[in-house]
Amino acid sequence: MNTKISLSVPLDVPAAKKSTYLRNLALITKNTGRLFLFAGDQRVEHLNDDFYGEDIPEDDAAPEHLFNIAASSRIGVFASQLGSIARFGAAHRRVPYLVKLNAKSNLVTDNEQDPISLAWHDVRQVVEFARISKLTIPAVGYTVYVGSTFESAMLREAAQIVWQAHQQGLVVVLWIYPRGKAVTDKYNAHTIAGAINVGCALGADFIKVNRPIPEDADGLKEIMAAARGSRVLFAGGESVSPRELLGNIYRDINALGLSGAALGRNIHERALPEAVALCNAVASVVYDGQSAAVAAKPLQF
């Protein structure tokens, strides 16, 4: 059952914007404090790697496929770049959008250069776009690659974005990924716990990190401790079966104390009816507290 909880306001949100912030947070979390983020920013990050090929439905080749999924299902917020939202948003006005402010392609590998991804737009432009488009834009997002030799530039941009977004009453999701030649294992639990510390220091409302590999008890304990007091999401990662996906999310929330789910290819690498059904099953776990088994019952795949 959906249980309404008290939603706190960070101290950098001005008094005049507290009601806006709370309204935005309540919208994307459905008054639970938990978030189901549907990530569509990979059309830049992964280019066409996850959208065209063997075992990927033809639907996924078209950029609007992700918007169709978001508009037809019970997600919390859909993340995409401002230009894509400007192109497809008019036909999908009921979707709550997160504008992803930075992005980079995967053509330059970490072996060639440490990653750097700087903002394409600023918060002022997002606010103006929301005004003129009349779309619902409750949140912005940004990726920081900690461990990169360029991390200082991204850390400063992220800090400024959090400040500026909170000044406008917007919610901020930070993708915090250890990457670069100095990072020997980006899936190491100790390193991921450190990434959570960085997201907390930057003032993120939600911190999206990679799921650790392996998921051993000691590593998860360290991550849980770092996540205490913050809202942390594990990135969806490689595609798994629907029932395994739902089981992972249920455990993340109820055993680890995480704050929802962030999914991309596990959703969009499906034809529209299956993608929508799986989104609604995920929402049942995240927002309604259903078990994975109960949420999976309506699925026919």
C-alpha cells in the first residue's frame, strides 16, 4: 500500500520555494520518498549500442519509444536531454521529466582519456524551458566521474547545479560513477560507498551508483552505512529476467534500505506492451510495497 511519509526540505531551498520543492519531490516519489527513475539519457551515453541489434525489438530503434513507455506507464520521472524533450514532449505532456544536464558518448574510451562530461545547459535554461513549454519538469540530473583527472571540473559543476536547482525548488539526481585510470575496479563496494559520500557532500536529493560486483555481505554493509541519511539508487545495469529484476529491487528497498530503482535497458529493450507492463510492476514494488512475486503476477513474459 502507498504510505504517505514526511518529506524533508534541504536548508539550501529558500522559504519561498519550499512548497515547490515538496510538490516536485512528492510528484516523483508519489509521496513515498522512493523513486522509480526511467533513464533515457543512454541514447547519448551508449549511442545506438542498446537500441538496435539482435534480440532488441524494432520499437527501440526510434527515440520516441522511450517517451511512449514513459507516457503509458507508472514511472516516477523520465530522464532525457532537453533537446529530446523539446522534440517529443509536446505529444507526451503528462510525463514528469528530469532534464539530464550533461552527457558524453562512449566513443572515447577510458583507456584513451579519463572521462569528462560537462553541462550542455544550465538550471536557468531548464526553468525557462519549463515556462515556455508548460511541461512538467520537477528535476534535473548530472553525472560525475569521480576518480577521473577531470573530476574537479565536474564536481564544481555538480555543486553549482544542486545549489541553483534547489534555489528554484527542483529535485536533483546525481549519477556518481568511479571512472578513470586511477580507478582499478569501478564495481568495488568500498569505492561505491565513497561515491555515495561524494553525492551526499554535493547535496544530491538522490544518488545513483553502480550495483557492486560481487554483492557480498561486507560490501553491502559498507554501502548501507554510507547510504544512511541519503536517498540512494542502484543503476539497472545489464538486462536480467523480469522476476530477477523485481526481486533485486524489492531486496534493495526492504533489506538494504535503498530508495527505489533506476532502470534503462531493462525497460526499453522491450516492445511497448511488455515495457509498460514491466514498468507498472516495478512501480508496484517501489511505490506500493508489493513483493516481487505479487508484482510479477500480471506479467505474461
